[in-house]
Amino acid sequence: MRAETLVWSGVIIGILYIAWNTVAQLLSPIFFAAVFTYAVYPVHKRLSNRISTKKSALVLTALLILIAIVITVELILIFKSVLMSFYEDVIAFISWSQTLALPFGLTNVIQQFYEQFTPKFSEYILSYTFSIPHYLLQLVIFIVMFYYLLVNSEAIKKQIFLLLPKENKELAEKLLKKADLTLQALVRAWLLLNIVKGILMTIGFVIFGVSDFPTAIIAGFLTILFSFVPLFEGWMVWLAGAIYLFKNGNLLTAILLAVYGFIFVSPVPDFTIRPKLVAKGAQLDEVMVLVGMIGGAWSFGVKGLIIGPIVLNLVVALLKEWRRITT
């Protein structure tokens, strides 16, 4: 009997190990699909009352695909513009420096830098190009999981409550409620702050003369979309605007736009205003939210921006429960 138990334990461990290795590389798109599903679940529920659950999921997935296409195309265009602009500026600086009679052998140093820069830059461009299929694959997994989770949202919700332990069901429900409260606060803060960022970016593009008003509205809309993509955020839009101004000889205006974008769009609001909004909604201290975001991102990457605050709120809930039991 003991031998049979050991064999079955080995089989189970082996299956779990293979399963983990199968999904490990896809955890990020699956995780963000789950978070995004949670965010749009209220909309899906209302829409399902008018049309069927599957039709509602199809409509929302089609909308997500449209947004994903816009973001992907814009990301590729912005990266291409930034990289080519950076390359041209470096080459122009090197060419200009070689016309000067620099002391201490600086001309040779710059020449050596140029000889190393070109192949390194080409290597980076090549790696960036090869990373696009990997990104597209993750995007496909994200969209498929989003549709699957929407269609089966009610069944998944029931299964989660069925899995709660009977002995400590009250504590488990409290923890679920805390996690739900924190995630709601994160989603609300993200949505509200991103809309404000888009409005401020539109105003910035108009004030600093980057574009006309219709184009500025598009820039604001892209800021909102990019702000839903952790790591990229809205800084990509003001950076592109600043580079455009700089290329057109407006150095002072480019610097002012960069300062404006840095303070009012991204990244300053992400580490000042967002923690306050999340803390208010999650009934958690602002410092705890900030520590959760930074520490979570440090430990788990981009996913940690969401995982960190949720876990710290669960820790606070567990400490309160332990204090209640021991006093």
C-alpha cells in the first residue's frame, strides 16, 4: 500500500511539474486576461441580460481585438520612430565631433565608440524584430483566455466558492472579500487616472504646439490606451512629442513638454496619485500600497503592480483575524 502511495505521489508530482512548465511562459497573458476579465465583468453581466452570454463575450472580445491592433501598430511605429531618431542623432553627433580637433585623443575614443555602436545597435534591432512574434503569441493567448473567462465567468465564480474550506469558510470569505475590494480599487484607480492622463496629454499637445486639436485628441486617446499597458504607460506619447519638437528645432519647448509629461502624465502620478486612490478604495494605508506596487513589481515583474497591494491587504486581514482570535 505504501509503495502504491509513493508511485501515485510521484505520478501526481510529475504531472504537476509538466503542467507548470507548460503554462509557465504564458502566466503573464493569462494573469492579465483574468484581471481584464474581472474589470469588464460588470459590463459583461449587463450585456448578457440583453443578449446571450456568448454573444456578449464575442462583442467584448471583438472590441478588445480592435484596441489590441491599435496599440500594437502604434507601439511598433513609436518604437521605430524613437530608435531611428536616436540612431540618427548619435550618428550626427559623431560626425560633428570628428570635425573638431579634440584633445587627449578623444577623437579616437569617439571613433572606437562608433565602430562598436553600429553592430550593437543592429543586434538590438534584430532582437527587437524577433521579439515581435513572441509578443503576438502572448497577445493571442491573452485574447483567447479573455473570451474563455468571460464565457465561463459564472461557473468559475461558483467553483471558487465550492473550493473554500468548510472549517474556516468565514475566514476564507473575508480574504476573498479583501482581495475583491483591493482589485476593485486598483481597477477604478487605473481607469480614473488613465482618463485624466489622456485629458492632460491632449492639453499638453495643444499648449506646447505639438499638433492641432484633433491630433492632440488622438494623442490623448493613445495615452489612455498605453496607460493600460504596464511598463509602457503614457510616457511613450509625451516622449514621441518631445522628440518631434526637438527634431523641428524647438529644444526649449521639447524640454518643457517632457517635464510636463513627466510630472502630470507618467511616471510621477503612478507613484503619487495612484497609491492614494487605491488606498482609499481598498481601505489600506498609502505607504502599504506604494510598497506593494514597488515591491511587487520588483519581485514579480509587471504582474506585481497588481499582486503586491492585494497580498499586503490579505496580510493585514490575516493579522487582524489573528489578533481577534488571540484577544
